Amino acid sequence: MSEKLIAYVDGSYNPDLQKYAFGCVFLTPEGEIVERNGSGSNPESAAIRNVAGEMLGAMYAAHYACVKGYRELEIRYDYEGIEKWVTGAWKAKKELTQKYAAYMRSRQQYISLSFTKVRAHSGNEYNDRADALAKEALTKPDGVPGV
């Protein structure tokens, strides 16, 4: 399999629950649309609110692409850190952002990663769906789905 997988990722946060979540919408080269979401409540991660969900979504997308055998993954995101910590355009100063950047860079030995910024809440169907999936995951028990 050599075609590119596209993943729209977004994150959400609920301050009352101290919980973060992600939503992913995968567009496969075969024309399939695959939706996944998950959540967590680790206090260290919850401290960075929805950014924790955004990072978790991007890491999940990279894991999914590797497990499914894709060689290329384009991550479409609305929070700049998703790309800039990985490329080094932003210095990852916090331990969590450092771990995120290291994980994403480690995936590059298996897949070619590219990033595309999309405007949040701009009517982009798949970005809006990723956002809705992230919000939906806030109401579910913590966990990340299997691939």
C-alpha cells in the first residue's frame, strides 16, 4: 500500500471533568471515511487542556497509519503546535510536548508525515466532524480505541 492516508485531527477539553479528548476522521485512498475518538484525564495532560487531545489525536493517527501499512500520512489540524513541535519550528518546552514531538519523529522511520493547517470552525466538513468526535469522547470512559 503506497497511497496517502489523510487524517483530520482535533481536540477538546471539559474543565468540569478535567478531561481531554480527540477526534480523528481518516480519508482513505480507497474512498472510505473512518472515524475514531478517545479521551483521557491524566492530570498532567489535562493541565494543557484541549492541546492534550490534539496531540493524542495526531499520535493516534500516526499509529493508525503505521499499523494499517500506509507509507504516507497527511495530518490536517487547526492547532499549529501539532506541526511546529514536530518540525522544530517551535521549541517543545514542556515534557508532554517534548514526548509528543519525539513520538511523532519516531514514526517518520515508518511513514512519511506531512501537515496541513486548516482554519478552525470554518465550515470544513471533516475538521468540524473531528471536533464533534472529540466533544463526543468527553462523555465516554477514558481510553483510546484499538486500530
